[in-house]
Amino acid sequence: METQSTVFPQFAFLPVELRLAIWFYCLPRRVVQRDDPYMIQRLREKHKCWSIRPSLKNAAPPRIASVCRESRQVAMRWGKMVSRDYSWNLGPIWIQPRLDTYHLNFTAEAAWDYDLDVELLREFLIDGLNWLDGVPLSLPAEYCFDFDLEMRDISMMRQTPYIEIKDNLADEDLNMVYNEFAYHYPRPFANVSLSATMAFISIHVKKEHAVASDLFGLLLDAPVQLVDFDDEQKIRSFRALFESNSSNRKRTEVIQLLSLVMSPTFRSRVHAWREKVDWLMMATAWLRAKMNWENCIPFDGDAFAAWNPIIKEYPDGQRLVHMRDGDNYENQFNDDNPWVIQAKKELPRVAPKILFMLCTDDCDVDGNVGMVPSLEHPPTRSDYFEVRGYEDL
């Protein structure tokens, strides 16, 4: 049987414009992550992944940058190394603002533990919207609204969003994500690309199987991928790749996650979650317009013609507007109102995604941590874990 040749000596004789176009299409389209130690620890515990190399590979310049001077020029044209003094990050990040997605790989739980929920999110959004030229953004679902992935809390499924009415309203009292968009980015906000990760799944597999799958880039230098939550065919492909490694049979938590994200129950709950996020965006936009805040979507008439919500007043002085109050009422918008029509066109639409990360290291399911490379921490890094080297994670 004749084998297919992987050598193309005529490449050097192609017109330079064609060679540059080929190098461009060889660039990986990545989900570049702002990583943190808390996430690495959680990944080890739940997914039995003892290597940090996927994160480091995902943050490094693409492999074609080392092929020749021409390919490096293409890589340098589209990408740049981000090495700002972040308090929560594993090190410098290579990012291609017009090709990549910028993901905050930091759990909301960790942010709340260290009172960083507003500060960290604001820094991330400012970087993405301004400093990184409006790069597509992605963040964990919890930053938009609580999502009980494992469906353990029945009450959370019934939980509805609300906004608080105050005389002296501060940004962080409202929907943080939308307020940061409205504060730092001019209208219309529909130009903002925003994804929310509903689940994080690591895929342990051999390199040859990963290459053959074509799921993680041409040269496996795009080890993080975002997939639409309802793209059943693509998710089945990741599951088949996961199952090609016999050692993954011991990764019971990942097996359960894969089954969960493919279930109709999961998809219906994501639809319900997105409905709540859309309502929260609208309610926040309405309140910003009513207060005539910067970059608001202005009213052409009475604010209450667009929305006349029922306000619940509590003994402690709180005045809340809930999306719905059981079977009593729903605070819905007037869909025929011009302001509501315009707001629905302008507001960012959150796209629910599943995040997959590739690890080709032979991480021992029984707990062998020998695969973690011994690398020095960036000297500017400071965190609450007092880690001196990656081998301590």
C-alpha cells in the first residue's frame, strides 16, 4: 500500500503571497486562558490530571513561529505576548486578538472566597474590550448567573434573577458583566462576542489519537476548545476521543460529565439559564437608561411604557424586582415597545459553551504527580497559595 507523502519541496517556489496565506491558515485558533492555581487544583482533584503542560502550551507562541523567518513574521503579525503583572495567572500569554477567544479560567467560587469577583472580572473585561482590541470573551457561567451543573440543588433550578432599586446605585449592585460592557464599550453592545462555559471537561488521550481526531488544532497547539452546548455531533466526537484511551475508564467524574452534557435535561436547563441571563441584561439596561448612565440605550418616551415592574419592598428597606414570583406574576417587558426592540438588538447575547482541554501526558489515574514539570514561578506573581514552583501545585 502506497503511503501518502508529507513532504512538499515545491513550497519554496510558490508565490510569496500564497506562502503567507498558507502560514496564516496554519495559525491555531485558540481559547487563550487567564489561568489560576485554584482551577489547576480543582482540575487535578476532579479530572485526575496531574500535568500543567496543557496550560503552558496553550499560552505559548504557536509552533509555526519556529519554522522559519517567514512563518515567524506571520505569527508576530497576528499575535503578541501578554506579560502584564497579573496577580492571578500562571505566566505570560500569547494571544491573537483577531483569531482567538480570551477566557477567564477562574471559578466564581474562588473569586468570592478572596473578594475578587468584581475586581477580577473588571480587569478581565477591560483587557478584552480595550487593550486586546475587542477580542471575543468567555467566562464561567456563574459570572452571569448561578448554574448548578451537577443538578444537586433543586431549589437553584427555581431561582430567578432580580435587580435592586436604589436611590444611589453603584455599578456592582447590578449585573456586573453588562455594566462593565456599558461602562467601557460604546454602543451597540451586540458587537461584543461573549461566551459562558457551562462545563469544563479534560480529555486524556495519546498524541496520535488527538492528531487523527482533528479536534485540537493542526499541530495540537490549540489544546483548549469551546463547543456549543447543543452541538451534539461535536460533543460526541470529543467523547469518542476520550473513550479511545482505556485508562479513562477510571475517570468516573469525567464520564459522568460527558453523559450529563449530552442529556436533554442539561440542554433544557441551559435554555432556562440563558432566559434568565437575557432578562437580567434587559433589566439592567432598563435601569441604566432610567438613571441616564453613560452608554445607556436612551428612552424615546416613558421608561414605564417599556417595562412597568412590580417592586417588592422588604422590612430592611430593600426594593427588589424579581424576574418572576412563583405563580403570582412575571416581570416581563413590553415586546412591542421601540426601546425593548432596540435593546434586544443591541445587548450582548451570551452563548453557552462546553470547554474541553486536551492532555496528552500519561497522568496516572491513581495519583502519580510525576508529570508536573518543575518550572519557576514568574517573579511578579503573588497569590494566597504561596507557591514557589509549578511542582508544588
